[in-house]
Amino acid sequence: MKMALVKSNLGDSPAANLMFNERIRQMIKDGQFVYHFGFGQAPFPVIESALDSLKENAGQNAYLPVQGIPELRQGICNFHARYDSLGSLDPNNVIVGPGSKELIYLLLNVFNGTVLLLAPSWPTYEPQAVLAGRKPVIISTSSDNNWQLTPELLEQAIESNHVTGNKLLILTNPDNPTGTSYGDAQLVALSKAFRKNNVIVLSDEIYARLHYTQSHVTLAKHYPEGTVISSGLSKWASAGGWRIGYHIYPSELSSLLAAVKSEASHTYSCAPAPMQFAASKVSDEMFGDLASCDEYIRHTSRIMAAVSSFCCRELRSVGVKMVTPTAGYYVFPDFEVIRPALTLRGITTCQEMCDALLKEASVALMASGPAYLRPLKELTTRLCYVNFDGTDALANSRKLGLDAPLPEETFVKDFCTSVYDGILALKNWVSQLKHVQES
């Protein structure tokens, strides 16, 4: 009798969001028309100064320092001094990796204690924790508190699960999948609870520069000794495929950084050389005076704000509920309004609803459910409003100038057309189901 070669656990399951994206892309490649709202990838061209520098450094082929080249680590410190008012960061406390995702896993793997996750949550946190041999404690949030953590929820979870010793919480701010973000007062209150309960926080701030009003607040401002900042180039610089991410550790957590650096030397060796040099070589524009960086961020974030506003307005007009996003690419709509009509059709889970939506309206949404640590029958989904080519949108926003407001609906219709048409198709599908249940 043959023994199984692979251990069976949640961590062995492929990333739900990546698998869903590959499935929908294959459908489109095979000739099917789909409005793809299921994957969060930057719609804009890579920031221009980085492209020019990458061309200059395409020939870089040496193994680089495991922690990242010094120029880039210093540039990262300069960047966060400018945008987050963190003026005392030490480049020796920065580690660069092939995407922040890898660095998150390595931290989970070396950490000696209990991992705390929020629900809803990005689909990779829990599987990574399981791969690292952890059984995470899940803290459920709700739309009543904007899907956000509160000190009360934190302490209830710790007490009810009898959690003692070291604790590591992953806080996504701005959030994926809800698009919400935390303000100063919230982070001050949370910081007190973190200190009281000995909680280290991995603050995933990959969407920070995509805050629609450029008013992101980093947890490290209020809880510097216990916060590991996780970020990278994938979202704000539209360079997801470049795989350049980084973590910034406080000096108080130097033992964790040393352990992660050791693991990095045994796994990925170093982040890609051309991309590291490309990021560091644009220091005058990206990590230095930041003029072109500011301009790029302000244009792309205001485009995303306009698209977000359009999506929320149209879906709310047919009774779909959601918390208004403040940053990033996502909204987390709740389709409870059509549950009676779905029940009449024998549809009881969110996945079944999304399957019907894809078949009947050619709209692809990713069900929340277990992938996002939500109940199977909750009718929430992650809607990614980035399924448009941002090249023309960015060019037109620049043509208008930052002093002129974007004409929201006409702009989305003209330059984010696939989002515009897809949201109207989704709205029409909901309207039809509501008509059935009301007749």
C-alpha cells in the first residue's frame, strides 16, 4: 500500500485569489467575455522613472546581499520619512525580499507564539500561518464597525481563546478586502491594547500610498517598538511583477529580523538584482525629492477614488450594502438584499451566487466565504475595481491637471469603460432578482 507523499493541510491549498484569476483569464483567453472584478492588480503603467532605470540595470546579474543593497534600504527609509514622518528609521533594520508576501511567511515561520488574524482577511495569511505550523486565532469583525479591529475585539479574542505568551497580529491598513483604513485615534487606542497584551503587529501597509486623500497613518507612528511595517512597489508603483517588497523592523525586534534574514539566506538568497538597482537608482525622483513620485501617486489615487465612488453609488442604488472604501482597489459589498430571490432558486452560499452571476451576467466576483475567513453563507464578496487599462486614464488625468477635478461618471465611462459596463451589468442582474422576489 502506498503512503501519501504530501501532508494534507490548509497550507497546501493554492492561493484562492491567484487560482481564481488564472481561471477567469483562461476563460477570456478561450474567447469568453467576462467582466473581471476578481483580482487586485495595478491597472496603471509602472512609474516611468523606474522603467528607465530598469533598462539601465537589466544586465545586473550578481547575487546581492541577502538583506538588500544598502542604497535601496536607505532609499526606503527616506521614502517613509517623507510619506509617514518616520524620520529615525535605520536602513540596517530594513530587509528587502522577492515581494512582501515571502517576508510575511518567513516572519510567521520564525515567530514563537500565537498568530492572530482578522476576518475578513487577505486569503494568504491563514494558509501561510498553517504552513508555518501555526493554528491562528481568528478575530471576526463586522460591517457595524467598518470591518475593523477594536481594542474590545482584541481583548475578547485573547481572553476567550486563553491566549498567553507572545502574540503576533497581522493588521492590514489600508485593508484588503474591505478598502477601509485606520485613523490616528483608532491607532492610538489599538496601540494601548497592543502594549497591554504584549502583541507584536505585522502592519501590512502595501496600499498606504493609494489612500484617496493621501492621509494614511502608519501604526509605527504610535506603536514604534512593536510594529513591523510591510510594504513594497507592487501597488503604488504598479510593479507587482517586479517582486520587490520589504519589511522595516524596530530595533526592539532585532532578534526576529536576524531570524528572518537567516531564513532568507536559505530560501530566496536575494531579491532580483535588476529590480533592486532600478529602485535605488531612481532615488532623486522616487526616494529623494519625490516630485515625480508625488505626481504619480496623486493621479493614480484620485482615479481609483473616482472609480470607487462610481461603483459604490451604482450598487447602493439597488440596495447592495457596503462600507465606503478609503484606499486601494477594493470594496466588500454585501448582497443580502437578494437572498430571498436566491433562496427561491436553491442558491444558499456566496460561491453559488458568484457562479450564477458569472454564468448569467458574465461578471466575475470572488466569493468571500472561507477564503476570506467569512461564513459560507454570508453574501459578501471582494470586488476589485481595477479591470481597466490605466494608461489612457492616467494620461487623461495628467492632461486635466491636479487642480481640476475629475468628472467622475464621464471619466469612468470614457477611460475605465470595462468597470463602468461591468458595474452596470452587475447592477442590472441584482435589479432583475429583486424584481422577481418583489413580484
